Amino acid sequence: VRSFTDGEMAVHLPVLDFSDIDTAVSTEVLDQLHKAFANIGFVFITNHGIEQEKIDAAFRIAKEFFELPQQTKLQYQRTDTSKNSGYVCMEQERLDPSQPADLKECYNISPGSSQIWPAVNFPFKETIVKLFSSCEKLLFKILECMGKALQLENPLFFVQAHQNVGDVSKNFTTLRLLHYPPLGKDTSIKPGQLRCGEHVDYGSVTLLFQDSIGGLQVRCSNGEYIDVPYIPNAVLVNLGALMQKWTADKYLGTPHRVLIPTDEAKKQTFRLSMAFFAHPDNKFLIKCIDGSDKYAAITAEDFLYKQFDKTY
């Protein structure tokens, strides 16, 4: 368990080793996970059990897809009836409603009958399904640790609330491929525009895989932003707004953003990331786990649709 420092300012993003997670969870790991989620809502996990080759293969597939002609990609565009699956083009989303739309494009994968799979000559579906399945397994380990760290009467409570992950008709958990295109000198960038505007993730838990280009920043409780380092072979885990309400603010869903690089070489380089956005089952009623009425009860599905209404 360790923290990074950046100059004199501590970057309080702990790094937890999950190598023994299948046999025994140490009190130290549970304590550090609890502190991370209670104080900043972000934590790196190493030895997480997802084979690096699956991650690398998914990054290669993402790169191949985003290099396709725009007219080809638009054939698979996300629609109001696609259950959040499909392609999202540049400036279609505005994660920070007070600023211009985001300089990114995405592809959402929510396995199920409504999923839009691109008809391409590379193994898109096969590769992505493998990573989705591995993310699901890691998610359940994290959710169980959270139940134990919060000393819930039933430590599997959060796990049981996510039983239908992988079936979009019952659960909106989504694996999102993200591409931040190169921004050349002739690219028109609006005042205040970012690669990804400041936002809090919508759901319960997010698993993020990123490349070394950087740009991701997390907003601390004092309002200052810290750069998130790139750690090879680590997964960055953070919590969403739903989890913060669910835990009655014991755990935090923290605002974050992706900046446009100031370094001209990085600015003209594409950035790729992949985010596994976990959500509880659609009909699961989200009530404060401490029994309080700090936040009104709402189904996971209704909570998510409220967030979509702000974004699109």
C-alpha cells in the first residue's frame, strides 16, 4: 500500500495489491480501501487478476475501430432505443453542462439483445466480451471488499445488487471504449472546451484502463486538481454518484476531467482509455445503507436515466 507524491503536494491515490484477494482479504487492504473511498473516491489496484493480454487486445481493437471512416462508425451510432450501446461521436456529449461539448468519441458495450455490434473484419465482439467478463469478476471482488469495509450485516449486499451484470435488459453496466483524437494546430477548440468535461460518474463503481498520454485529473476536497499518474498494469477504480448516495456520503463520487495537453506533441497524439461503468440491477431500489433518509429512495434505472437527460 503506497501513495504517490507530486512535488511537495501529496497525490492521495493509494495503490492496493489484490494478489491475495481470492484467499484472504487483509485488514490492511480493507482499511486502505475504506480510507480511499471515504476521502477521495479513487484507488489504484495492482495484481487485479485481469490478464494484461486481454487489456492490450481490447486497446488494439479500440484503435482499429476508431480509425474506421466516420461514415462507417456512424452506422453503429447510439440511439434512444439502443439501451446506451453503440457509437458516440465527437462533441455529442457534454459531461459538464456549463462548458462546450467534449472532444472525444466513444463506443458503448452493454451486452444483450439490444447491443449494437459493428460488422468489421477484426474480432471486435470476441475481444470485448472477454474483457467485459474479466471486469465483472474484479467488480464482484471490489463490491465484496466494500461490504466488509463498511461492516455491512451482509457483506455480499452490493454483489447481490449487481447480479444481472451482462444482461442489458436488467442491468445497464457498460464497457466504454474512449478515443481522444489528436488536436492539430488547425483544430478549432472553443473556450473552456476539454477532452472530457468535469463530471462525477453515474453509477456504483468504475474500472478504468488508460494509456500513458495522461490528462486525467481528480478534484480534491479543497477544490484543487491533481494529475492522475499512469501506473503500468494497474486498474484505476473510482466510485460514482449513485454509490455516494447509497452509502449516505460515507463514500465519495469525486469530480474528474480530462484536460487538453499543454505539451504540443501530446496534444497532437491520440489518447485511448477504457472504462467499465458498473451499475446495480435496473429495478434494485437504492436506499441509504445506514437506514437514514438522507437521500430519497430511487431505482437504479431511474437514477441513471436522470443522468442521461443531463448529458445528451
